[in-house]
Amino acid sequence: MTDPLIIGLLGFAGMFVLIALHVPIGAAMGIAGFVAFGLMAGFKPAVTLFGTETATALGNLDLAAIPLFLLMGGFAALAGMSADAYRLAQALCGHWRGGLAYSTILGCAGFGAVCGSSVATAATMTSIALPEMRERGYRASLATGCIAAGGTLGILVPPSIIMVLYGVLTEQFVITLYVAAIVPSVIAVTLLLVAAAIVVRVDPGAGPAGPRATRAERVAAAIGSWAVLFLAVVMAAGIYTGIFTVNEAAAIGTALAFFVAAARKRLTPRIFYRTLVDAASTTGMIYLMLIGANVLSYFVTASRLPEVTVAAVQQLSVPPIAILALLLAIYIVLGAIFEEVSVMLITLPFVLPLVVGYGYSPVWWGIINVIVIEIGMIAPPIGLNVFVVQSLARDVPMKTVYRGILPFFYALLLTLALLLAFPPLTMWLPATLGMK
Amino acid sequence: MDFVFRLESRIIRGTRAIAIVGFVGLLVVALLTMLDVSLRWVANAPIKGLNDISGLAIAIVIASCLPLVVAQRQNISIRFLGEALGPGAARWLDAFGSGALLAFVALIGWQLAMHTVGMAESGRTTWHLRIPVTPYWSAATLLVVLCIPAQAIAFIADVLRAMTGAPPRAKEAEDADGVRAA
């Protein structure tokens, strides 16, 4: 019973038992990590982990980008930037068959460039795009499916909150992750657009064509979307040219989005407070999970579980790609049961050493991880984005939303397969720019 | 019993006010950072030691939202077992989860307090401006410690609900406050 490996395995099993017994995931990770580390090294050093890991999390300035990006997303949505991005895309391609679905996906990508959260992207785009699509006679399945799937772009298109978390946990530069995410973002957006095109080709009634926007309307839409374009350009240019850090970009984005919301007179005291409370509660939720995950991670490292697992798996003489495919299948299954950020926090201490042990880049794995999380966000039975969209479109049955998601689910699976088969698609741009 | 539920609602409102103050502070940090970057870029004259101030402020900001999460029960948990076993068992499982969370936040609060005491004894200051960190970390610690009474009340309320079969808290809180949680 004193073998660290056995304690490690029991600790991991204990965590899942606690989670099954309704213990919040952060607390389950923390308690399991504490008890298991206590059995290995004594409870006196184990209990101090709660102090050191909490202080580390609270004092980590890199993580400060998380509340800032959340706040920025809140103000940007309040300022109507999601609607601006959608209107611009609508003016450009709304007249095609399925044009509003394309507009939604492009609008999600555009809003994703100023908001690092998928849930926020899906929620705001539901309130903007869904009424338009329904008025135009779009099938509810296509309308809700493209919003839920497009919303996932919020975490892939930089800046992304989950990449900040991954970068801090794996000690990778967040900016490298952002650069690495550019080509995969383009691929994901393209394939989502292709999926929408296939849907309307197979079933033309799913997304009828609308009137073509006049030149004046297009110009008006472009002018009307100055705020979202300005914010996206300032942030991207600032981060990628090195004028400011990711944290500073998050702070500047927050300040600019706040000014735009105030200038557009959208900030009543009540709405302002609510935006702050929403950002605060999501931040607190992430941090409590992070503290638990840090305690768990400490015990996992001490138990030598990752090294033993890596050695055992490498002895199997199975091709690395097969191991990765198995891991991703496990991720998708876990993603269907757990909330997505917690899946990453729970598995990272075990999985990253395995992936790095096979010689893969942690940056590449970070992007793969985000894509898998995206897939989990629309996979049954608890695809988070599906619930967000359905909660705002209560008359659409859940079954219809899932049916509508299917083509986009395959598109994201194809994105994943491409990035998995061709790692240079992800790593080429960071390598070209001299990033590791 | 009603007293516990009323107290619970008051705690939610109180923790919400704390989080709002904390996040107004975050907005101020964001505005100062924008000013700093602008001054650095335009006039090569950044605000001296802003990083020190931001580092101290961020710890307090983050600590300010933890009691809110605890009080509003915004922690992510998986509830399949409760759904499978029925509402009565689900309430008891909720109470168990609530008790475990109480133990977790108690350990965090206690050990962070010890950590802060150690910080005070070492007389730590910030890097550039040499600001003593103890008062700021004490404030952050106090906010984290507030999670303990907030969760203790939530735990008592959950046990009472399990015993009496009262409806879940989230709906009550929503109705009472008129503001939907995030």
C-alpha cells in the first residue's frame, strides 16, 4: 500500500468516485490529491500544498489574462460587437443559399477574435443570428447547429482563455500557442463553411437564399463594424508584433471594449454590474478548479505515474499515432461526460508527459487539445454549447439541435484528423516566426 | 430553517457586492495598463512599477470572486448519479458534495492564512517599488477565508433541504435577486 504507484492509481480512482458523488470537480481533484500525497509523503507536507498552490494561482500574473479576457468578451458582447461581425458577414454572403449560416460561422470567428470564450460566443450569436435565420425560413436544425458549432471557434481563434490556462500549466508561451492556432483556425472555419454548404446543397430548403445587399449596405455594414475590426486588429497587431504582451492585450481589449460599450450607451448600472458578476463567477469557477488541479498535479508528479505510464505504453511497440488516436477518443468520451476545461485540467498531468515522450511538441498538443475540447462542446450528452443554444431557443427540441450539429461535428473531426496527420499545419507558422 | 435560507440569500448578495468591487478594481488595472502601454509606445515613459501594483491588485481581484462562486454554487459538478437515483438521493449527494467543498475551502483558507503569516514574517516587498506585500495578501487571504462561512451556510442549507425535501437553492436565489447567475 506504500507503493507510490498504487497510491497514485487509487488517488486517481478516488477522484472519480468523489466526482460521481456530486463533489465539485475542483474540490474532488484537490481532496484526492491531498489524501494521496499525504499517504505518500505525510499529511503535514500535503496540507501545505493548499497554501502554496493557492498563493501561486492568485499571484500568477500570466493567469490574469483569464478574467481580463472574460471581461473583454462581456463588454464586447454588450457593445454589440458580435452583432457587428454578423452584420458584416451577412452583407457579404447573406444572399447565397445558406448565406446566413456562413454569416453565423464567420461572425463567430470574428467575434472569437475579440472574445476568448466559446460559451459567450455561442450565447451572443444565438440571440443575434437565430431570429434572423428563423425569419428567413431556415430549418431550426441548421440554424441552431451552425451557431453551436460556430460558437466553439471562440476558444480556437486567438485570443483564447483555454490557451492561457494550457500555456501556464505546461509552461509554454501563450503567444506561441496563439500563433500556432492561426492556421488551424482557418482550417476549422473553412471546413465548417463547407459543412454548411453541403447541408444546403443536399437540402436546399434548409437555408433559402436572401436578397443581395446593395453596395451602400455593404459599406454601411463595414463602417458599422469598425469597433470589432479595430479591437481585433489592435489586439492581433499588438500581440504578434510584440508591442505588448498577451496580458497587456487582454487589459487593452477590456478597456477598449468598455469604452465602446459606454460610448454606445449600453452600460446601465444594472447591466454593468451583471457583466462584472458574470465575469467574476466564471473566473472564480476556473480558479477553484485550477487550485484543485495544481494539488492533484503535484501528487501525480510525485507518484511517478506519468513516467511509469509512458514507459509501459512505449514498450507496447504501438505506433505513436495510434496512441494519440486512442487518447483523443478517450478525450471525446470524457468530454461527453465532463465539462471541457475540467477534462483538460484532470488529464494534462498524465497525458502531456506521454505526448512529449513520443517527441511531439507541447504547443502542437495544446492546439489538438483545444480542437478536442471544441468537439466535446458539441458532443452529446452534455455538449456545453448545445445547452447554451437550446436554453436560448427553448422551442427547438434538443434532438433537433443535435441533428443540426452532426455535419459540423464531422467537420471538426476532419479538422482534428488533418492536424493530427500533418503536425506542420500547426507548427509551420510558429517555426517560421522563430518561435519554438 | 427559513432563517438559514434567508441568510444564504443575504450571503449571495454580499459576495456579489464583493466581486463587483473586485472587478471594478480589475477594470481600473486594465485602464492603467492601457495608459502604461500608450505612454511606453508613444513617449517611451511607462508608469514606473505598474507591474508591482498589478500583481498585488490581481491577487485581491481573484480572491474577491471566490466567495461568490462558493455562495452561488457555481462550481462544476457532475450530477448523473443523482439523476439516476432520484431527487431524494440527489439532495443527499448534493449535501455530501457541499460538505466536501466546505472541507476544501477550509483547507485552502487555513493554509493560505499560514502562508500569509510566513510572508509577513519574511517582510517580503515588491520588486521595483518595494511595497510591503503583507497588507495586500492579508486582504486577499481574508476574502478567501470568507469562503468558509459562505460554504458552511450553504452546507447547512443543503443538509436541511435533504432532510425536508425543499426545492434546490439556485431557483430561489434567482427569484429573490431577480438576476440570473452567469
